[in-house]
Amino acid sequence: MRIALAADHAGYLLKDELSQWLTEAGHDVLDLGTNGPESVDYPEFGAKLADAVSSGEAERGVVVCGSGIGISIAVNRNPACRCARVDDPLSAGLAREHNDANVLALGARLIGPDMAKACVHAFLGTEFAGGRHQRRVDQLSQLLQESD
């Protein structure tokens, strides 16, 4: 699976660790930065990742900032993205199973590398259930169309 990763300055170390772990697991990783501690703006990196997922350049995405909140908001500005900010594997799996989330957001200041890996593992290993959940996911797209 091709997975896009992006982070701000608060999340780049966790992003780099996830990138190595995913590559070792056989995934094709698209690293969209940032790659150092210099202060950057998370909306820029959230938008880059959202573009990669919405264009099909990547099948899924993982974004990281200090809390996971700001960068998840940035990703969700793209109508093709359903980004879920999670702290545990159950939430990550449910985001896929019930909401067909295609991007996962993590807070580097809130969870450690082992929990982040567990979340990503659940996210990548869970399929969308469809059925009654499909109707609800479709309604998300309808809300966007109605607001135009």
C-alpha cells in the first residue's frame, strides 16, 4: 500500500519513525515533510497530504502534529479526505470500519511511538464495513455539496 506521511515541526520525529517502520513492513511511503525542528505551519503539510490522497497518489495518509488536532482540521478541508484524529487502536479501527477514514491524525505530544504504531496498524488493517455506514459516509459528501 502507498501511504503518504506529513508532519509539522512537533511531529516530524514520530513521522520519521513511522516512515521507517512502514517501509520495513513493505509499504511504499511518500514522505511529504517536514524533516526538521524548524517551525513550520501545519496547514501547509496537511494540505500537501490531502492533495496526495485525493489525487490517488497515495491510498492512505498519516499526519502528525503536536496534538493532531490542527493538522487534522487542515486535511479535512479537502472534500475527498476523511481524517480521524485518534489516540488508541480501537478508535483507529472504528474510524476505518464505520467512517471509511482515509487519513489518520496523531498527536506526537500525546502518544508515544509504540501507541502510534498500534494505531497505524489498526488503521491499515481494518476494512470499511459499508452497509448502513456507507449511507452515512455518503451524507458527508452531500453536506459539502449543499454548502456550495
